[in-house]
Amino acid sequence: MTDNDKVRLDKWLWAARFFKTRVLASGAIEGGHVQVNDERPKPARVLRLGDRLRIRTAHGEFEVTVAALSDRRGPAEQARLLYQETADSMARREAAALEQALAPQFEHPLSKGRPTKKWRRQLDRFDHKHSKD
């Protein structure tokens, strides 16, 4: 696709692999999770080279500049060539990932799924001991 062709925002987000489907991309745009040049766009907005995008996904918040246009979803290496992520955005995502990795985990290893009889007895003992206070 040439640089002069028109590409819808939802198609570009899908082709750049920020979202798995165009429906998810459209939903994120309508939900306010995507901004183009600090404005809230519609899914059919036509992108241009150099547009600044702020994209919030489940795996982080990205600030990117559109480097190429495409409405075809290809391999991840090709998708990465469609945009340039800012250094500030990369640093923030790395800091968030580190913070999440260092955060304490409060899950008991046996708490996955239905509790066993032993685990249920321990919970009952704990509950009775602390409910008397």
C-alpha cells in the first residue's frame, strides 16, 4: 500500500497488531482508549503519516507516531514497521512492568479453583479465630 492511500484507524490498529480483531479496535476507539493528535476519533477516521496516537490496551499504554500505512495484517516484524514508539512511552511501560513484577502477590497457591477440604478447614479456623475480636 502506498503512503497516499487512505487507511481507517480501526484497520490500521488491527494491522499494527495493537488489537486482535477490528471489532476490538473499534470498541477501544469508541470507548475512548485511543486518541489521535490529542483528540478522540471515530473508527472510520483516516490516518495520515506522522499522526500521533495514544493507545491504551490490556498490555500497556503506547504513544506512537504513524510511520507507514497498511490495512493488511502481516507478521509482527512487519507490523512493528508501521509505527515508531516514543522513548518516554517505552520507559513508562518498562517501569510499569517492573512495578507489577515487584508487587507482592497475595494469592495462596491452593486458592486456585475450588478449595480442598484441608484448605477449607484452615479458612474456617482462621475465620473463627479472627471473628471473635
